[in-house]
Amino acid sequence: MRKCFGGPGGVVARLPRMIRSAVDIQPACLGLYCGRTVLSVNGSLETYGDCGVCPRGQRTDDNKICRECIESPDRYDWLYLGFMAMLPLVLHWFFIEWYSGKKSSSALFQHVTALFECSIAAIITLLVSDPVGSLYIRSCKVKKLSDWYTMLYNPSPDYITTVHCTHEAVYPLYTIVFIYYAFCLVLMMLLRPLLVKKIACGLGKSDRFKSIYAALYFFPILTVLQAVGGGLLYYAFPYIILVLSLVTLAVYMSASEVESFKDLLVRKKRLVVLFSHWLLHAYGIISISKLDKLEQDLPLLALVPAPALFYLLTAKYTEPSRILSEGGNGH
């Protein structure tokens, strides 16, 4: 009996080692994002399938095993999703203001409608995401830039046959943006034409729907931008917010001929634009700092009014007519 079982260190004692070795001798799973799906679990023993693409909602671990995404998005992930959600809203507001005309009373209602459309689209997007019916979403942690472009890392073991392992390693940060844009477009087509037709009486028939036509152009552009540059936007969006908000604020103040604090108070619209840019400044600063250390990061928000104050204090010294007149006197 002892001989049959090989003594205390016999077959029974070697069984777990044999199971481990059986797993170890499987062919290596090539590719950065190829993995083996878990077919069945019996206690601590897992049975794996062939090396290939991971199902949706899973990504490979360090052992090339497909594991379900069970983590929650961190603060930076939510800030990124907020940025992508703001893009269509800001573009809606820009084109509504651009085409509404100075005397049109419909602009405010269209602004509110655009905010309503994007808000409802965001809520619906979260509700239809996994887990369905909840505003909570589960996600995979973003580890590096290549996680956004798994289609570029399909291996070719024999340089002829390609093993396709393309999947959403950053689930659901990539596809959830497309779902949100789709709901935004549908809600806009359902609500905005009726509203514009009813209240945009001050506009001509040709100008009445131009803000809607503009959305039909920028939504495909945003979709392509997310499809091609989603990973780049994920890492660069805080700096994009800061740079664009600073540039647009300077251009607006220059175009509106705002040179002092008194000029800001002449029209309430200018104050609204100023505070909106301040909110964008704050959003960019929070996205960069991530508020990991509140005692160090919160004082940075005091820098939000700095660009506007600098512009107002120096605008009178950069007036073109003054520079030309002083130059003429110098000659």
C-alpha cells in the first residue's frame, strides 16, 4: 500500500503539484491583451479556456487570465467622464448663442433645454450601464495609454495568422461616451425642434434651426475624436480645459471690449460668461491635482480669478490705439 501511494510524499501529496504543473505547461498566451477565460471554478481549482479575446467587462490580469471588472471608477475617471459629457453641452450653448441673435429671447430657453437634454442623457447612460438600473458603474482600472488601443497589440505568432484580442480594457470608459452621445442626439432631435418652432419667433426661418444643424455636425466629430483620441484625451483633458478656457476668456473680453471692472457690470451676460470660465478653471485645477491632498490642493483654487484679474489690470496698457498714438508721438 505504501509503495502504491509512494509513501507520505506519494501521489496524494503530489496531487496539487500535478494540477499546478498541468496549468503551467499550457502554451504561453501571447500578446499584451490576450487571455484565458475561466470556464469553471471548483473550489480553489479553476479551469481555463484557450488563449484569446476576453469577454466584454473583463480584462487580463498579470497571469493572462480574464478577470471581471469589479472596481469602481476613481475620482479622475469621473472627472474624465464629466469632461466628455461637458463637450456637447458647451458646443450646444456656443452655437445657440451664435445663431440666436442679440435681440432673441429664445436663447435662454434653448440653453436650459440643452442642459436638460444632456443631463437626462447622462442619467439614462448610467442606468443602462452595468449594473443595469443603478447610477453606480463598475470599471477596469486604467494602467497605461495602450489600454485604450488594444487593437494595435494583436499578436501574430507565425507572422501570418493574427490572433485578435481586441477588447475594452478600460471598460466602460471608452464605449460609455458613445452611448451618451447617442442619447444626447436622440433627445435633441425629439425636444429641440418643437421648442425652437414655438419660441424662436424673432429669428428667420433659415436661422431658426441652425444650432440644431450645427449639432448634427459636431456630434460625429466628437464621436471620431473619442474613437481615435480617447486615450490621449484621458491623460490630457485637464490641460486642455485650462488652455482653452484661458484663451476663450481672453478672446471674449477682447471682442466685448471689456477693459475694466465697470465694463463687466454693464451687462449680466458678461458676468455669466466670466463665472462659467471660472468654473472651467476650477474643474481643470481639480482634475490636475485630483484633490489627493486637500490641505495642499484646495488653496490652488484661489488661482481661479487670477487670469481675469490680470487681463483687467493690464488691458488699458495694451490698447492698440494707445500704442499707436504713443508710437507716433515718439517719432
